[in-house]
Amino acid sequence: MKALLAPLLAIPLAILSTPASAGLLGQHVTVDARWSDIDTVDEILGSGTVGAGGYTAALANLGITVSDTQITIQPLSDPGLAFYPSTGFSGVGITQTGAFPSMITGFSVNPLTHVYDSAYNYTFDPARVSFDAAHLFINLQDLHILTNADPWPDDRIVLDLQFASTAVPEPATWAMMILGFGAIGLTLRRRHAGLPAMRIA
């Protein structure tokens, strides 16, 4: 029985020792622009894998950067007008296109966010963001995001994303689990081989 105990203990230890991180790092994403309405993709701005420095797609002089736990929209270069949306523009969408997307469960507006609307209100309404598990849409209609030609040089939108913790084990966890089950099987086989054969009289 003691011989079975060690491999049995290795399985929960493997699961607990390597929790899978929840975020967009390593995920493949597509960034799009929506002009007519929020449900219609009018232009694919870019598609790629989120690395350590994030993935950035461009709309005119505006950069949409997707990182592990943040989405940032800000001017790509100075000086001058970066983004002044025209009538009819809806916004941008971010879609996870990998086989196992990270489950987006919520977001918060980061304090670094600084944009103004057509009434010159320096605020970003969280109701402009809609999402489900693998998609996120940001309504930019009538928002102004400028570079240092504006009195406010740090215009940007920064969203902090929240994710569901994944129950899918990482490769290292799978390897330890397989070794644990293999050790149990080997131990049972040796014990079975050592038992005397039963004879029917």
C-alpha cells in the first residue's frame, strides 16, 4: 500500500504546483474596425499572437494594443491629430481566434484613461464596452484621442481585463499526471505478478 501512496500523492501535487495563468498571453487575436454598426466587421486591422510586448494593430494613427491583461488605445506618433471619429463610426473589436480562448469575465477602466467626447466631457463611459467570453467591442463614436498637440498629451483608453481561471492543466501538469498513473499501473502489475496462482480443486 505504501508503494501506491507516493504516485497517488504526486497527482494532486502536480495539479496544485502548476496553475494555468489566465490572460491573453500566447493567444491569437484579430482586431477589426466597425463603421456601420457594432455587429458588422468592416475592416480587419490586424491579426497576430499576443507576445510579452503585446500585439498592436493600427487604425490611421491610432494603435490598438492587446497585451496579457490590458487593451490600450492611443496615438502611435506625435505630433498632431491622432483620432477624431467621423459620423457613423462605431469602434473596434478584439476577437480571440485560437482553439482555446481565455474566458473574459469582466473589465475595469484603468485610471490612465483620458479621452473626451464631443461635448468635451473628459470621461470614458464603461457602457461603451461590450464583451463575451472570446470577444470584446469598444464603442469609440464621438470620442477624441489626440497627441501632444492637444493640451492633454496623454490621451488614451486603457481597459484592465478579468478572466476566469482555467481548469485545463498545463503541459507540465499533464506530464506529471501521466507519470503518476504510470507508476500506479507499474506497482499494481508487480504486485499482481507476485501473487500465487489460484487453483480450483
